[in-house]
Amino acid sequence: MAGHTSDEFVNQVRAAVDIVDVVGEYVQLRKSGRAFLGLCPFHSEKSPSFNVNAERQFFHCFGCGAGGDVFSFLMKLEQLTFPEALHKLAERAGIDVPKPPQEEASPEKRAKQAMLEAHELVSKLYHYVLTETPYGVEAMKYLTKRGMSSQTLTEYQIGFAPDSWDFVTQFLKKRSFSQDLMVEAGLLAKSEAGKVFDRFRGRVMFPIHDSQGHVIGFGGRLLDNTGPRSSQPKYLNSPESLLFNKSATLFNLHRARSTMRKRKQALLFEGYVDVVSAWQAGFMQGVATLGTALTEQQARILRRNVESVVLCYDGDAAGQEATSKAIHVLQQAGLIVRVAPLPQGVDPDDYIRQHGAEAFSQQVLLQAMPVTAFRLKHLRSQYVINDETDKTRLIAKAVEIINELDSPVERDLYQRQLAEEYSLTLGDLKWESKRAYKQQKSERQRDKVSPAWNNSINNGKVTLAKTLPPAYHTAERKLLFYMMRNAELAFRVQQECNAHFQVDEHDALSAYLYAYYAEGNTEDPGKFIHYVQDESLKQLASGLAMMEYKEDVSDLEIGDYIKQVNNYPKRAELERLREEQRSLHLQAAAADSEDARKQLEIQAAIIGMKILELENALKEG
């Protein structure tokens, strides 16, 4: 390398920056031994597989295989060339960048740089028009009436686009910006006849920034949507461009990120006015989507920065529907989700202005409900109960929602609430819940619980033959036996069991045990049995406590039991793959043509490779 990319300069920059600090600006990291772990920014994942080695200054993702040094990280994440990443890190470290030799920048790079410069200039222009010129008087009155302070207007560089066809057009033309490029950037628009004009007119303007704080677009709100403007959208965002990707951008992220990470939580709003209003009221961790439904990219950005999200969408029907959709996307990204309750027809901005910051904190944010509670509440709002048939349908739907919960303790809690609300006996509701649960999970949970006895046919006679329970079933019972006697062992199982216990009753009892010890209770099976509320689980605990297993158990044995539990999902997948392979072979044998037969055999061979991988994984433990 030469000039500004000489080895000496590269090494100087590399020595001056810490990869942990750099990556930490984009990914939430936690220390684990010598490494730092986080969720990979390059692919979607729920469990951290992204490692940063502070000692050797490199990163590696065991999920997608991405790796390299601090330069590689920036280049991949921000789509930079090596000189661009080097320049950015040098500026960060306060190192003077040697003047690069004259070299021709690519057309795309020049266009992108011109767009950035234009957006920065236009942002300042809009703000100046709002705060310093007669054109902005009405807009200023409107914003003041909405409770926005001068400090807020300055912080967010809120501005106003005059109701003119060529105000910005002439401004940019005088500064020699290409009109075609400015149309492409979304600052200007072009009619079918080829006439160029201002895209935003008569609107309050909110600059939209990228994660590093550069203006890349605008959101404009009509000041007056009556008369000739009644057909125009109330809100208008910049179109997609080289700078602006609506699906991968969150309004206010650059400003909210540090608070979000500190609190490990984000407030997600539908619009920028809600974010600004919340920020002014002291809630600094707010971000918003940009007029579209929450996307997977936006959810992944949130997950890289926080563990949980409070959804603060409007209280109207559309807001509730948007909330339902956003919940699914956020949970798929691995986020804990709660839903802030807002009155019908009220948005967060309205609520804060009408009731103040304290009420928003106490009555909205602190009352945020778990997803299941929201779904049940939303379900009730969709039903009008006129008779027992309507009531039965609602309860059936509610049971389906509750059955989706992984935690048996949570399921029990909501079942009790539902039974009380609709004057049902808990036993009847649990019976119905179990029946529906088996129906919902029949395919996924086949072979999960083997019967203790089955019918077998021998010489034409039906005889009752005992079937040994599968290994994981016995392992779970033994673990529960020892867990009731040893809190340390229970915590070990909780940490090392990657999979839930496969038998529902075992899983429910283990959840009770974890809660029991977490509350500081002593290792006493009798006391624990008293602690269990559910009658059927109480009986199970009693039976387990009476089992005749040896009191002293080695770490090796416990490890083997845990392995049996953890391996069951792999064994179940192995059986599924074998069945799929058998089916493909049968289809191949009955194929109509040689090409079809070969194609099916190839698919069977691919499945065979997966089977071999799983078999090896099970052998290696």
C-alpha cells in the first residue's frame, strides 16, 4: 500500500482503536471469559454466536462464518472500501489522515457524497426557514401549540418547507448540484413533462438520520391538509435512494442508542412526532418506524442493541393491528416484548401532552403488559358475546393463545385468570386446554411421551406387553429426583439443559423447582411438594420423592442425564429425516421417468448427508 494506506499508517490506526469499543457501538456485547459475545449483525440469530477477541483484536461469528479485524468489521457492516474504513477509524482515534494521492472516485461514491452534502444543507435550510423567517411563522405557532420547546426544535433540527414549487430547487441549483441527482436523492421531484420541482411543500420537516447521525432523508407533515391539499398524504417520507433504505432505518436511533443500551430496552413508536414528544418528556430511548410496518431488518437492529422492547403504538384499531404484527416480528428476532396500553383513539404524543410525563411513565410504560395479556385483551375486543356459542368460541381461541406459551407456570396463571373471568372450574378449563394443546401440537410432539403399556399381537392373541419408557423420560425423572434434594444441581440443570424437559408434566415441575429455589427456599422435598399449587403436579412430585434412587450421584451421571434430555430433539429430527429419506426412495422407485428418479435419489442423498451429520453429532455428544 502507498500514501494514506501505507502499512505504517494502517498499523498506527489499528493500534489506536479497540475492536471491542468499535463493535460495541453496533452490537450489544457481554464479557464471557476472555471473549465478548453478542448477536451477529450480519445474519439473524436469537442466541449469541458472535465473538470478539479483545486480546487478539479480531471477531468471528460461529453462525455465519464472518470474521476479520476491525477494518473488516466496518467494511462489511457499512459497505465501505478499505481506505474509507481506515479513514473513519483514523478520525475516530484523532489521527491526522495523510492526504491521499489524487485518485478518481467511483461515480456511485461521488453521487452518494453529493447527496449527503445536499441533505445536510437542506436540513439547515428548513430549520432556518422555520426559526428565522416569516415563512415559518405559522409552522412555529403550530409546533408551539403542540408543546415543542425551542430546545427540542434545535436538537432535532425540525424545519419547515415553504409552500413553493422551486424554493429548494433554486437553492440547490445555485450551489451546482445536479438536478437529476437531487431527484434521485428524493429532495426534488420531476413531472411527466420533465419539469423539476420541490418534493416537500408546506410541510413541517423532520430530518431522518442514519446510525452515525448523517441526514439521509426527511419526513414531512402537512401543516394544512384542507382545501386543495386534502388529497395529499398527511405524512410524506423521502423515497428510497442510495442513502435511504426505509426498511433498514429507525428514526432517532443515533440519538437513542446509548440510553437504549444502558437500560437494555427500547420504546418503539409508530411515528417521529411520538418519538420527539417522548424525548422532550424525558424518555430518551424512543425510536420509530418510518410510515411502514416493522421489518425484520429493523427488528434485528433493535436486538443488536437491547434485550426488550415496549411497543407504544396508537390506541385505535389500526394501531392495535400494527401492534399484533410487530409483536411477531420482534419475537422472531429474539426480543422480549411488552405492550403499553393507550386509550382508544389516543396516540403517545396526545397522551403526553394531555396528561404529562409522570402519567405516561406510571400509567402507560409501567403498565405495559406481556404479549399474551395483550393478545387476550385484543381477542376480547373482537368478540361480541350474545350467547353461550359466542362465549365458547372466545374461550376456545383464548385457550389456543395460552397454549402457545412455553412456560407451564405462565400457562397455569392465564388459565386461572380465564377460568375466573368466565366462571369456569379450573379443572374443566385445564382438561379443555390439554385436549386443545394435544391437537395443536400433535405433529410436533409425536413420540414425545410413550405409553407405559401397549397392545401387541402374538400368534393371533392380543396380549398386554410392558414397554420401557424412552431414555430421556427416565433421565428427566432422575434429574427431578436429585433436583428436589440439591439446589446447586438444580441450577446446573437449568444452565446446561438446552432443551426444555420433553414431558410436559416434568417441564412444569422443573419450572416450579427453579422458582422455589430462586425464592430462597431450602432443599426439602416435603416443603417443595407443599409449595406446588397444581394438584396433578403435587402428585407427580410426591411420586418422584418416593423413588428409590441412590442418594449419592456423580457429576458424570448427572451429565449423562442432561445429555439424554438435550439429545432428544436431535434424535427426533434424526427419525424425521430417516422417514423423509425412506419416502424419497419409495417415490424414486415409482417415478415415471429416469430424470425424476435421479432427482429424487439426489434429494435422498442430501438427506443422507444430514442424517450422517446428526449421527456423528450424537456420537460425539
